[in-house]
Amino acid sequence: MAANVAFSLGVDRLFRDLRAYSTTGTACFPRALEGNGVRRQPHETLHAWFVRVIDSFSPSSTKSCAVEDNIAVFAVVEWTRHTLKYANIQVLVATCDLDDFYFGQQADAQYLRLDLDEQTLGDPFSHPLPHIHAGDGCSARFALDGGSSVNVVADFIDFVYRHYAPQQWRRWVEREWNRHFENLSVDGEDENPINRIFEAFDSNQFDVLRDMEASLTGLKVVLRQRKDQIYRLHMERSSRELLGYPVSR
């Protein structure tokens, strides 16, 4: 089996299914998913919502929506002239296997939703474009991190993996950075900083990280470039900046 190029083989499938295959179009993950009726309804429990969505396209089977054994993704994206215009990406992270959660095992679960929708602007500056929900429809909305990046689909999945599958995320980081570092090293004498960076985070050594600012910046640049290579459907930069609050300094 070929090695994954993103955070996991499941995310490889996700990005492949959500690619822009024409000038204008719509794509879903899983492919059998239909966007209407998939959004979680106000006050709908996570378990009831998950069962309803699974039963709508693949009764009793969670495999097609799983990017990890305990992480499900349901996504709809739309684009015009190769520019991302709409995204609704819902994620469920359970503390047990998705099949067990579907069949009613008692477990904690977290819901996240990325919304990019120019037709739903809300009160002034309440709906950054895009934004993240961490609960039902009444939850607060948070701007997606990633600075001014317009690769919001890849950045959202990156956010999910950093927080809920950190070991898988680290393996991806190490793989991409080591590939980059090997190309940089002329004679092999330079010390690869990646282990020292991770150790500093793990032991809360902020001063070490401050001393390694150049390496940290280089690492973030490499990861930004790699995400942009593996998923190329981006939103308009001006649209994201317009609804950002406060103004960038």
C-alpha cells in the first residue's frame, strides 16, 4: 500500500474526493453524501445526528466517513472558476471506535464544523469567513487559525489533527520536514532541529523555542507549502480579509 501524503490515508481520500475536477462544481465526502439535511440541527444530540447521517447513505457502516478509527468527517464544498466559494465540513471525534459510537456505546465526543458561506453573514463581524463551530447552532464562532492563508480546507483538517490526533500529525511533520532538511544539507553536518523542537514543546522550554526562532519559522513555512501542494482548492484572499476582525496589524 502506498504511503499517505497527508496526515493519514483517510485524509488522502478526503482531499481526493473534495478536489476541483472541473471549472465549477460541487464535491462531497463521502462521495455518496448529499449535502441537504446533513447539517446538525439545533439541540440534536451528537449520537442522534451521527446515526441519522450514516443511515442516510450507508446504514450501519462508518468506514466511508472515517479518517481515523475515532474521527468522522462529512464535507460539502463548492467552487466557481476553480475558487472555493462554499464549504461545510463537519467532524466528530469520539473517545471510542466510530462503529461502537454508532451502536450506542457510552463515550465522550466532540463536534466541530467549518463554515464558509457568503450567504450566511450573521451579525456584524460575528461570522468570520470561514469560522469554526465547536457545538450546536447556538455555539460561539471562532476564526480558523492559519493567518491569511486561503487554503482553509487543509488548514481545518490540520487543526483537527493537531488537537485530536497529535501523534499522526507529528509523524506527518517529521516526514515532510526531514524530506526538506535532507535536500538542504550539503554535507550532512548540519544538525536536524526537529527532535529538539518537539522536546522543547514536550518539556515546556519556551526559552529554547525562542532561541530556535529561525528553525521554527522554517518549519512552519515548509508545512504551509506542503499543505498547499496536497490540496489546491482555495478561497479568495480578499473575502477572508474583508470579514476578519479586528484588522490585521
